[in-house]
Amino acid sequence: MTGHPHQWFGGRTYAQHGDDLAVLNIFKRLGVERPSYLDVGAYHPFDLSNTALLYERGSRGINVEPNEALLGAFVKARPDDINLCVGVAPEKCGPLLFHHVAGDPGRNSFDPAVAATLGIVRSVCVPVMTLNAIVAQHAAGRWPDLLSIDIEGLDVAVLRGADFGDLPPRVVIAEAQATGAAHAGGDLGAVMAAKGYFLHSWAGSNMIFAREADRARIR
């Protein structure tokens, strides 16, 4: 399915709330044809993916998924991406317990409190890295255009601990519903505002942020 020729980005969305179409529209206004990406908590190369449509349109990036059983699908479907079987932590690199929960593997979490509410079935020790370490080691120290993050309860802490430097991501998508939309959204909005971002839009339970420096070009 390719969609009508007047549909700028085709007739398909892979994201849960159409986030990929919203992001592509922002980058079109910024003049970025093939935005690079860092997809943290990537889960699946197509299902509920914020970056699958970008990959299909020629973008390339980094996918981070700590569940080894899920990462294999990325290696097969996204061979031109960098695919990392690691977790992400706010402040340190090293091993950390990753809690597998009953039901949806997309809800597995490094946050024991969040995982406990879903029923922990087993916990395994996996390597974790900070966002900055991933960018330094796998992106030559340059932040990708898009940062998409969905890590079940640790989104705000990880973003707070990130140092975006002088060339931050142009767009950031993060889940704001882990501890209740109003509370988590407020925390997330404050963290991103302090880093020089404004809330461009909501896509379901996700908040889409753009740099203040780009506000005039996309509002």
C-alpha cells in the first residue's frame, strides 16, 4: 500500500498514534528529508514503531532494545541500522536488572515499581548505557535528528540526565503516561523546557517536542 500521490508521506503509519506522520511533517518544514534517529525502547521494527516509516523512506539510525528475543527482528528487518541489545540508564553504564512482566513484552521495565504493577515473571541482568554513551560510541558523538524514547517509567529520569550539548536532537518523542498523564506530562514538559524545547503536540500518550530554536519554522 503506497497511498494516494497527494499524500506526502504515503498511506501507512506504523506508530501507535500516528507519531511518525507528525514527525515527518515537522522535518519537512525544517527541510530535513531523511532524519536520522535514536529509538530507545524500540520494541519491534514495525509494530508500534515511531521509526519504521522513516527507515522505509531512507532514514537510518540506532535502535536500542534490551530484550534479546525482540532485537533479532531488528537485525533481520533493519540491517542498515545499528541495533543494540542494551538498556538505558540515567547516570551510569554497567549491568542492571531488567524485569520481564506478564503479558505484553513491550511493558518490560528496568523500573521495579512499574514492573511490579504488571506482574514480574523473571528478572535478568543486562548491560545498560547512558544516552550520551550511546551517542558517543555509535553516532560519532553527534545526536541524531530524532530521539524517540519509551522505557516504561524511566523516560523522565533518562532525559533529565542527558547532556544534549550544542547540537541536540531536533525533535524528541517521549511517553508521558507511565505514572499518569497529567503528572508525568508535567514532569516531562518541565525537563524538556529546561533543555530548550517546547511542546509541539501530543500524539496519544506521547509528547512531541521541538527545539525552541526551530519554533518559528514549524509553528
